[in-house]
Amino acid sequence: MPLLEVEGLCVNYGHIEAIRDISFTVDQGEIVTLIGANGAGKTTTLKTISGLRAVRAGRIVFDGKDITKLAPEGRVKLGLSQSPEGRGCFPGMTVRENLDMGAYVRKDRKSKAYREDLDRVFTLFPRLQERVGQQAGTMSGGEQQMLAIGRALMARPKLVLLDEPSMGLAPKLIAQIFSIIDEIKAQGTTVLLVEQNAAQALKRADVAHILETGEIVKSGTGAELSGDGSVRAAYLGG
């Protein structure tokens, strides 16, 4: 049984149809990526899965449970968390306070497991440990992106949704972020990735879907789509 099932999903912004009858699954342990131009519906898809957008039609099943109408915090409790587009850190809070906010649904903040998860984040992102008492709003864009991902991991998710994690970053930092995504998968967390950097996303995707104007128009393994001429022309520069 897939960890995540999206079936016939339709989402509107007022009278505008943003997502039109899309269906896909995410299996445990996979990296699944959504590729598409700006406005294709990628971020809307993630927001809907996380509960921030209402569903007009279709359903979302997570870990065997229908979560189509479940509130966002209920989805987090089930093991679904998101690192949003634009990082979305709490600028007036410290790094540690932001990480604690990522674990707001947990009741074990004084436990060994909580400390282990915090250590996991600091191992993935040593810079965050160095900046643990610094206000998030004073950090660089790359550091804030690390914090956004670390905060999502503090919920101890089964599935983490990553929305444009490399956006606005320098090439060296982009390479670091994608290396960390590989490590997150290696540690057993399933990843649903939305990413403009199609080459990097397809390189590590078990499954990839191409979105155009709110519809999935092509699917395959990352390797298959990397070798597809039309995908290369549209998203990989040749």
C-alpha cells in the first residue's frame, strides 16, 4: 500500500481551476518529484496535501487514512510535514525556538527521542547548531532554508514535503541541500519534492511527474524523464 495516494484531485482559487484531476502515489522510502513551470500547480498540490488548501474534488489518503478533510495539525500528527516555499521561518525567533515550533504537536520534548531528533538535525545542518541562539531573520537565505527543512524534520515525519528547497541559493549551497535530501531519504524519511532545478530533482527521483497548467502530462522514473527529449528541451536546457 502506498504511503500517500492522491486520487482525482481538483483545487480551485475562486473560479480558477488550479489543479485538474491529478492522481499519483508515493511509496514508503521514495523520493517523488513534481516538475513544472511557474504556475503549473506544484505548490498548490503540496499545500493541498498538507491541508492549507481546500479540495474541490478527489481525495487524499495518507498511511491508509483518508485525510481529505483533516485539519493541517492533524496531518502533522499522522506524520506529514512540510518545508514551505520561501522558507517561512519565524524571523523573530531563534533557531532553537523555530525547531521547537516544528515539533509543536509532540508531547515528548523532554525525552531522549526528542534530543535524538534535535541531534539529527544538527548533524545534517551543523550551521544550525552554530547559530542555535541566533534570530532566524538575521541569517542568510541558505541558513534559513536549512532551518525550514530542519523544522519540518522535528515533527518526526513519515513523509516530508519540500517546496523549492534550492530556490534563490548559490550553486554550492544547492549542491549541499540536495546532498542533505539524499541523506534524509537514506535515514528512512520519504520525500515529496517540488523543485525548479529539474536536473538535480530528476537525478535523485525514484518517480517524477511533469505538471502543466494543473495537470500531470507525463510520469516515469527520474532516469526515464531525464532521457526524454521533450522533457530535456522544456526543463533541462536541451
